[in-house]
Amino acid sequence: MYQANITLASNGRLVIPAQMRAEMGLPQGGPVIARLIDGAVILESVDLAVRRAQALVRQYATVADSVADELIRDRRAAADHE
């Protein structure tokens, strides 16, 4: 775990230390997702947020099919009934 004391500027900006940015895989000038959980600000890269969302959705996908295959099958079944 890496920990650093950082200062909140009067305009609300924070500078994330270079070592943290590197370990988080944050691109220079790139987007960051910020979440507030129980009074703590959680920062993560967009790539990490996407992987976490995919893992969440994967829990509900059937084992035999991909989500895309299931959607295509559902759409075809709906079109057959029109």
C-alpha cells in the first residue's frame, strides 16, 4: 500500500503523486472516476471501472452463452413473434 499526505488547494484541486498515478495506471491528463463512499473519495481509472462493471455483469450471464449471444437470440425471438 502506498500512502501520501496531499494538500487540498483553495480551488478544490488535488495533485495525485506521480507514484500513485503510475501504480493506478492513470494516463497523463486522462479521465478518472471519483466515487464518494461513506465519506471517503475513491479514485480509479476508467479501465478499472469498466473491468469492475464487466465482472458485476458477468455474475448474471449464463455460463453457456455470452451476453451478446443471449441478446441476439432474444431479439430474433421477439422479431419472430411480430
